[in-house]
Amino acid sequence: MPVVSPALDQLPATRRAILCQLKKRGEAGADDLAQTLGITASGIRQHLGALEQAGFLMAQDHREGPGRPRRRYRLTAQADALFPRAYAELTNELLTYVQDEDPALVARLFEKRAERRLHGTLARTRGLPFREQVRELARILDEDGYLADMQENADGSFTVTEHNCAVLSVALQYGHACGSELGYIKAALPTAEVTRIAHMLSGAHVCAYRIRPREEEPPAGA
């Protein structure tokens, strides 16, 4: 059985075993799975139905000669995401090679990433009132895996909190990740004053940013 993630490990043992079998095989029918796992066909179909309803499986009927078509199951993208990936380790390894060849290029790579994110963010926030710009930014950060939310404060400022660092492993090795994140938020809210008030790399359990609308400068001669 392949190494499993904590999320996958929380599933009941039989359903976890079904997903692992389908991960290995690509697809399989209920009878094949029942035989492999030593479970009755009716029992395996109950588990398959529950997994399909939860969005972990997709089913397709295959006709193999006369008789009723046989239903075969395969993992959905949602289920496939339960299996661990070594993306962070690979990213750090590749960045190490880049830094050995050209240290300045690492900084430019993070700048390019920030530019790409900023372009998409401004397209979604353009024309919105300030409060909605901040709310949309928090929504984008949440979609990016930062488990972010927004709180409106009594003084008219806002706090955007990232309860998860989607690039923590990289940030621990390359400070550019945190610097580009702060720069991205400032650029995404060009009419705001942005201050980082909590930082995971400094020992906090979250990263948080205090955001307030910048006071407009009085017209010349006023």
C-alpha cells in the first residue's frame, strides 16, 4: 500500500484500501476489488457508493460482450489529491540548483511569480470598493491554499489572516518567498497601507496583515 497522507489516513480502513487499490490499478470493478480485499461484493458496493457520493470516485459502465455492462471505478482529482506529493522538496531542490548557478535569478523567479499572481488579482478587484477589494484578496489567498480570512476592525482597518502557509517549506529556505508575498499584497491594494503584524517565520502561528485605506493627500494649495 502506498504512503498515505493524514487526510487519507482518517478514512475508514476499507475505504482507504479501495482508494489505494484504484490508485495502483487506475480502474477496477466491484467484483475485482471485493476479491482482492476479501470483502463480499455487496459490502464493497456499499463502500463504493459512499466514496462516489463523497466525490472520491467516478464510475463508468463498460460492455464486455453479452449481458449487463460492468461498472468500473476510478479516482477523481479530489481523491488523487489525497495522496502525498513531494512538490515542496522538488521545488527547494531545483531552487538550490538555480541559486548555485545564479543567485540573482532566484529573486527574479519570485518576482515573476508575484507579477503573475498580481495580474490575476487586479483583474478580479478592479473597480470594487476598498472593503470588497480586501475581501476579494482574502478569497484569492484562501483559494491559493493559505486558509485566509478577513476581519473588519473598529478603527476602519482590516486584518487579513493566513492560517496556513502554502509555501512554508520554500519560505523556510528562501526569504524571497515572504518578501514577495508582502510585496504582492501591497501591490494588489495600491490605495492601502499594509503592515505585517504576525509572521510564522518569527514564531507566530499565523501570518497576518493590517490593511487600512491610505489617506488621500490634500490638493495642492489647500
